[in-house]
Amino acid sequence: MIELINVSKKYGDIFAVKDISMTIGKAEICVLIGPSGCGKSTTLKMINRMVEPSSGDILIDNESVAELKPELLRRRIGYVIQSIGLFPHMTVGENIAVVPRLLKWEKSRVAARVDELLELVKLDALKYREKYPSELSGGEAQRVGVARALAADPPILLMDEPFGAVDPLNRERLQYEFVKIQKALNKTVVFVTHDIDEAIRIADKIAILKAGELVQYDTPENMLAAPVNKFVHDFVGVDRALKRLSRFKVGELMRPTTSITMVNYSTSLDEMRKKGRFSWVTDVNKRLRGWAELTKISTEKELNEALTELDADLISAHVDTSLKDALSKMLEHGVKTLAVVDDDTLLIGEIRMADIVDFTDEGDSS
């Protein structure tokens, strides 16, 4: 747990941060956000004493950081920045191993940790361990930066606009992957961003700052539903209902569904006709082939003729896809229902546009 108690930072007569108090719970992702110059990066850097507070105190698990040697404190805290900061003369493996080597880990333990972390951030250890930073794409380099920050298994991770230099498509992918990693590792994360969509997507709590002061500190859901003033309302944006959808997963609104298998389908056909006009069609392994109009099917030949065979990616959403992304896919492809698949791309249900719209209306009225 991290506690900021009346923390301020002054440069001359100017407050960069003014009297901020907040508590970040263990294993939470706290996102600091606000306009340029609002004090979010300064607040982050005071936690690991890269910037010293002018007044107030910062506690980590009830221990004041002011009483700890900065170098020892920083070895307990992972740190990721936008420019990544990989050492160009070191391989990927050597970059990740920097802190474990400073902590004098045995070589075998260091090597195992490097490979473990590369796999965690979705980089093949055999392929990437011996590469140099100049051989990496922006997204790959950022993954290595995250791996390096996690190398010594610190309980706290500070991240200063870590995905800001990555293109939008890869940035969103990295955000979702980071949330999955966080769920597995349960770190306490303080994350700076200027992107409200990113904040809503990843945060357990959001702290909005303005001119060095904390304006609102709350869950994304509460902030979207009840901004405390016009500044927060305008900063969050007018499309708050759509932003709220990014906080919820397809699995939360998924309906059970029926499907026809390309073989041995006839016994269930009559029963399925009672439930609707259309049905998903799968192969024998429950993987999507497309959809079919049930009224046109009575024989295997007719099934083949009635089958609208489509790329499964176009007509399905993963169970962990956000409702916002599912709705976007529906609108992009002109459909009102998507199949829902699991990690093995097996059909497990369906999600309907009408249910998402109803869910949005419920949020607006709350």
C-alpha cells in the first residue's frame, strides 16, 4: 500500500504539486492523469525519490520513503518510462538482468528469470534474448522495458506514459496485455498518462490533477457516472457512456447460444428452429465456420448451401473483449450479434447489440 499524506513540491514560489493526499491499495492500478504540467509525473517521481517532496510524507506499507536510502528504495520499485531507456550496448537479456545482477542473484536464477519474463510479455525467449534494442520495434522495446522493471519481482511498479510512443493499435494491445499481466502478478501500480481512454481501460482508481492539485480520486465507473465538477466532466469527455463500455467484458453480457455442427446436426435442428431463425455453424471441434438460416435446412446438402461461411474473427469476440470493442465490431461489419469464443476459439455463447445498448441506457440512468 502507498500513502501520500499532504505531499507538496515547490520550485521557488510555484507549486508543482500541492497538498495531495491519497491511498493506493495493494495490487491496485492507480492512474494519474491531467493536463500537461498538472504535476502527475512529479507525483510519481516523489514515490521513488527521484524528486524529493518539499513537505508531507509518502509511506510504503507504513514505512516512510524519506527514511530509506534512495538506491535501496528504487531496487524495490520497478520503473518504466516512455523512452524505455534500454541500454543500447546490451542485449535484451542483459537489459532485463540489470537489477537481478545488482542484487547478486546466481547466474542460473538470472537466466531463468529473463526467459520467464520474456514469455510473460509475449516475446519468444530463444528469438529475443540475444537481440539488441536497435533490432526491436517500438512495441517490442516497450515489452522489454516492462520485463526489465519486473525483473527483481518488485511489489511496486511506477510507469510514466509507458505506451505513449507506441502506435495506437499496438498501444491498445499492450494495455490489454498489461492488465492480464497485472492480474497474474498483483503488483501495486502507479501509472501516468494523458490519455483518458487508456486510464479508463486499465485503472482500478483514477486521480485527476489540475495545476498540482488533486481534483477527483475515484474508480473509473464512479468518475464516469458522477464527475465532481465541470473540469472533470469536460476532461472525461461527452461520450462517457461509450467510455464506460470499455470497463466491462463481453463475458458479463454473454447469452447462451445454439449451434449446428457440420455433421450429426439433424437431431437438434427442430429444437433450434423453435429458438430462432438463425444459428451459428461450427465444425466438430466447436470452432466457428459461419452461420446459417435454419428454415432453409433439412439435409446436409442444404446446410452447405445455407451456410454463410465467414472468417471467425469477423463474426466473433473473445469473452474478455470489452463491450466497447464488441460494439465497434458490430457497427463495422453491419451485424447485430457476435459469437463469443474462449481462448481456444471455441464457441461458448453470443453477445447482442440490443443488450449492449440496454446496458448503456442503464448506466446513463444511474
